[in-house]
Amino acid sequence: MSDQYAGLTWKEGVPVSGRFDDPYYSFADGLAEARHVFLAGNGLPGRFGAGFRIAELGFGTGLNLLAALGAWRQGGGPGPLSYTSFEAFPMAAADMVRAQAAFGELALLAAELAPFWRDGVRRIELPDLHFTLVVGDARRTLPDWTGMADAWFLDGFAPARNPELWEPALLAEVARHTAPGGTAATYTAAGHVRRALAAAGFEVTRVPGFGAKRHMTRARRP
């Protein structure tokens, strides 16, 4: 087992990173959190349209991908949804499959994608999904990315535990790779994150968070 998987533990059925000492999603309800923070936080599925592009910092268990693809399919999104995720420490396939199995509502989607994770695939092309996993430190991989996003899921571990994914320079790259009118959303309302997003050119709003979190952050590029 490589170091990137070392220390992963399970608490109340939720995977917890040993590297960052932080759960991958809410103990209360990870799927409800994903829908509140990343979908609703980006105005989705209401903004879905042909060629819609999602990008993400922190792929983790893949739960956000399942939530987004489920919403895309439910709404009959035209053509494929483009989804690009940046992840420095990919989770082991068996752990991803175990984590996703906790959400019965997404069971069919999870079963459909599980073979790709087991095969170590980093690109998936389905009639309604074009997915790419970019492995490596986003501070180095994002500047070289040639794509753009209409919506960003900023889902790194807590800023106090994983400061690398919340650095002003990286959030400036997020802004540079956001289409005009595009958005970003994150569960954190940390002041330095909101200030960095504002400095990068986003219009930043603090809104009600999920569960025990009083606030979260929404951002829009004018």
C-alpha cells in the first residue's frame, strides 16, 4: 500500500483521511451536503445546458461527480456533461466503491462507474459524461490546464488542515479558468478564502451552510 493511502480510517461509515485528519464528507449526510453546497451553491441543475463544464479541486470519493451526473441525467441534460477533477492523492478504488455504496439513491450510478475506478481509469467517455481526473498537485497541474469551467466545486480538506488547496495563487488560477458568468462554491466560509476569491476577481457571497456549518461561500465571476 502506497503512502498516499496510508492512514485512511472509517468512522460511522465515513472515510477519514489520515493525512489531513478530516472526513471526506459530512457525517450527517454526504449526499445532501454535496447537493446543498456544490449543486445548489452553483445554481445547479438550473444552469445546466449543452456543453456545461464542471471543474473540481479535490475528487475524494467521487461523490460530487455522482451527485452532478445524477442531476444531469434527471434533468435530461443535452449531450455530455464535462467534468474535470484535480486530485493530488487519489483514493484507492476499493475505498471509493465502499464510500459510494453508502448512498443507495446513487446505487445504479455507482455500480456503472465502479469498473472504471477498479481499472484505474482517469478518463471516462459516456454518451452523457466526459470525465477527466488530473492527478497531481493542483498548484502545478491547474496552470497547465487548457480547459475552462462554468462551475467550480472547491472541495479540498479544511483550509486549516489542507492550506495548499486554498492558497491565493491557486484560487487566482481557478478564476483564470472560469468562464465569464461562471461560479464557484465551497463549504468553507473562512475569511482568508473569501478574500482570496474576491482578490481573484470573483463576487463573493457568504450564504447558509449545510448542517452544523452556519455559513458557506458562493462566488461568481462577472
